[in-house]
Amino acid sequence: MKYIIRNIKKGEANLAENVELACFPPNEACILSIMEQRVEKASDLFLVAVDKDTNQMIGILDAISTDEEHLRDEFFTNIKTHNPLGKHCMILGLAVRPEYQGQGIAKRLMEAFKKLVEDRETIVLTCLEEKVNLYKKLGFEDLGQSSSSWGGEVWHEMKYTLKGPND
């Protein structure tokens, strides 16, 4: 394995923002001030992949938790929506630098995240239509068009069930 997966550390928000900017258009990418808030308030749900040879951050997966079951746009910009004890995890970003894509890094980040939050009920994310099958292969169910219009896009809401509410 050429990389390690770990939680983000304080002071690394700018590195995470760089990954985000390399992967998403400006209308979808997280800005530094919001990324700093996510690192400060929800670092336990923020994983990074780091290249062992270069020590470069090459991938990120960041989320918040809430008791709400569906992802809404406010989650992307308002860290106050994060409830550390929430039953549902909302993935806000999953990104791997383009030069590292196709190596299974996103899949490993997602597998590590699933283990990290295995005591929750669901993981929810939104994706563009061309990514739906990728997330289905990772065990997510397509719930159809999301109410989110983040970045002016049409998104699919995807859900992964970790356990039932009575488990």
C-alpha cells in the first residue's frame, strides 16, 4: 500500500481544500473557511489518504452526523447542523486527486468510513448521475433525485444502511 488512511489533523484544512479544488469545479468545491470549520468540529468524521512516499494528501472523505435522514444544502455550509451523536452520517465530500484516481483509494476511504461509523444507522451522500453505479457497487441504494441543488447541479441521493433503528 502506497498510502495510509487516517483522520485529518488540525492545521490540514488547506491541504484538504487543495484536494477538493483539484477534483471539483469552483461552484461545488468547499472553500477554506468552511473546510476549517469541518476540521475543527467534525474531524472524527474526516478521513484523509496520504501518500507514504511524498507525504502528500491525495484523498479526503468528510462528513457530519445528524438525526435528519436526507442530505440538504445547508449541511455543506453550516457546521452548526453537525450533531456529534446523530444517527445519520452525511458525506459532504469524497475526492481523490486526479493523478491518483483508479487505484481504489476512494473505495478504501469509504470502507474505512463505514467501519468508523458502524454504530450509526445510515450514510447518505449525493452524487451526479454518472457516479450512481460506482456508489451502487459500494453498497449504496439510489433514492432518486435529491432535493439538494448544491453548485447548481442535479444530484442523486444515495443511502447505505449500516443497521436498523432497533438494532
